[in-house]
Amino acid sequence: MHKSILILGACGQIGTELTFALRETYGNESVIASDIREGSENLMDSGSFELLDATDYDVLEEVVAYYEIDEVYLMAAMLSATAEKFPERAWNLNMNSLFNVLNLAKDKKIKKIFWPSSIAVFGPNTPKTNTPQNTIMEPSTVYGISKQSGERWCDYYHHKFGVDVRSLRYPGLISWKTQPGGGTTDYAVEIYHKALAEGAYGCFLNEDTKLPMMFMDDAIKATQQLMATEAEKVKVRSSYNLSAMSFSPKEIAQNIKEHIPEFEISYKPDFRQDIADSWPNSIDDSKARQDWGWKPDFDLEKTTKVMLGNLKA
Ligand SMILES: NC(=O)c1ccc[n+]([C@@H]2O[C@H](COP(=O)([O-])OP(=O)(O)OC[C@H]3O[C@@H](n4cnc5c(N)ncnc54)[C@H](O)[C@@H]3O)[C@@H](O)[C@H]2O)c1
């Protein structure tokens, strides 16, 4: 069936790979990429692109009408570490872009929305191990507050106005095609780059800070799988817990040493340590497994092999 898709924030870490994956599935001409900046050459060459600010409702509405868009993937946001530096800008971007897309669906201008949430919705009072789908949240970061509020609005628009919005609480994402955009789990990407380039890495988190993580291919698979699920089976309309692996900086370093024995890691925690300390160390994603068959393919060993292999090439 033909459908037309718009990606907002398509040039970021997730947006870039999501654009390629959706173009592969639905055809290059059916997937419109957009962002406030241009993306990689590959991305720009692979299909239509619009310079578009997701907080500008009027322009967004025009683009949606012009391309007869059915589905919007909203990937534009300010991430956790950057948001602590610019709280008001983060709130405005993260909330206004979401309202714009939710309102387009409420007014029947689009049919379906994907909006990512994060493990940052949880806070220091949340049970840290195997964090359940429904639990105490109380996020202590600007980013987490915006994501938790976003989840409540998604749920509200679904129940009040019948909006078909779907969401995942992504853990920290590891990828080699695009650099991460200012999150607290960015170390788990930087470490591979530095291991290959310099044989050493100075980590901004403590050695034992265990966080939930996922390889990008799994995140893209989960996103496509959730969006392809029949509406009745999507029971959670705030956001689904999603999990693949959990590790600490010490554990990823040990894993890298198996490939690069001379690799050295040192630890110099900065302000991001506080953010990481407020997040869970592992996630219970049984609801996603049960409702739409979620199952990850990548553990830490496989991720390290693919990361080092591709970054070396
Ligand atoms: N990367 C992760 O580990 C991770 C984890 C959990 C959740 N998420 C969520 O996934 C989504 C995408 O994250 P990402 O890692 O790709 O982020 P990113 O920072 O790499 O990319 C975000 C993109 O949005 C664009 N953008 C910024 N302001 C914009 C605006 N006003 N209009 C349009 N585009 C704008 C940026 O130019 C950038 O290309 C975000 O909602 C983020 O909170 C990411």
C-alpha cells in the first residue's frame, strides 16, 4: 500500500538511519526527510529533503499538505546533556514540536505518529533494576521532565481524540553511521572511535555506572515493528519500555580490549554522572515482547564487533 512519510529531525543519530531504513521499505520517493540543517551526503542524495523547523506549525502543515503525508516520525529534540545547559530551549523544542504533530493528527491531517521517549522518564526514586513499565517516575532532568510530559500528552491525545501515536522509551543508542547528539550515553559511541584512533579513552562517567543500551539496528527494527503493528495490539499509548543490554564503562572497555588489547580507559566523571545516576541500570520490556513480539538481536559482544569492524573500514 502506498503511504507518504515525513521524518522531522532526519539528520540526527537516529533520524539518519531511520530515513535509510524507511526508504528501503517504502521507496525513496515515499519518505521525505526534514531537519533545520542538511544531513550527510548519502542522506541528501537518497530522496526528497525539506529544511523545516518542527516547532513552526504553519510550515509543517504546508509540507504535510504538499506531500500528502500519512505518517510523521518526530525525531527532533534536545537531548539530556545539552538540555541541562539550555532548559527553556529544550522544553520549547521538545514540547512544541510534539504538540504540532499531535494537533495535525487530531485535525485528521495525518494518520499516524511515531515519537520517541527515553529511559530518562525515570528518576532517582524509580526501582533501578529491571525497571517495570509502570512505576514511580519523578525524572530529575529537564530532558526527562519533557519526555514524561510528552508521554502523558500522547496518552491523552490517544484516549481523548483517537490519535494513533506510538512510542518507545529508547535506551542509550550505539551507532557508527552518525555521531550522537548530546546525550548522557554518548560515551558508548565515543569510546569505539577513540579506541581505534588513539588506543585510549577518557570516560565522563564512573567505571561502574551501568546503563541500558541498544545497538541502532535494534532500535530501528523496534520502531518499524511497532509502527507496523495493528492498532488494537498497541496497548500502551504513553511509551513502551524497550531493552537489549546493560553494561558499565568498565565492561565495554573490557570488551574492546578483547579486540584491541592495548586499549586504556580512564575515568573523569563530569555533570553527566548526576544524570546517569538518576536513571535505571536495566529495563523490563516484557510488555513490548508480549504486545508486539519485541526481541533484540544485538548484545554487547556483537555490538563491539560491528562497531569496530565498520569504524575501521
Ligand atoms: N540517541 C539516543 O541514544 C536516544 C535515546 C533515547 C531517546 N532518544 C530520542 O530520539 C530522538 C532522536 O534522537 P537523536 O539521538 O537522533 O538526536 P540528535 O540530536 O542526533 O538529532 C536530532 C535532530 O533534530 C534536529 N533538530 C533540532 N531542532 C530542530 C527543529 N526545531 N526542527 C527540526 N529539526 C530539529 C537536529 O538538527 C538533529 O539533526 C529524540 O527525541 C531523542 O530524545 C535518543
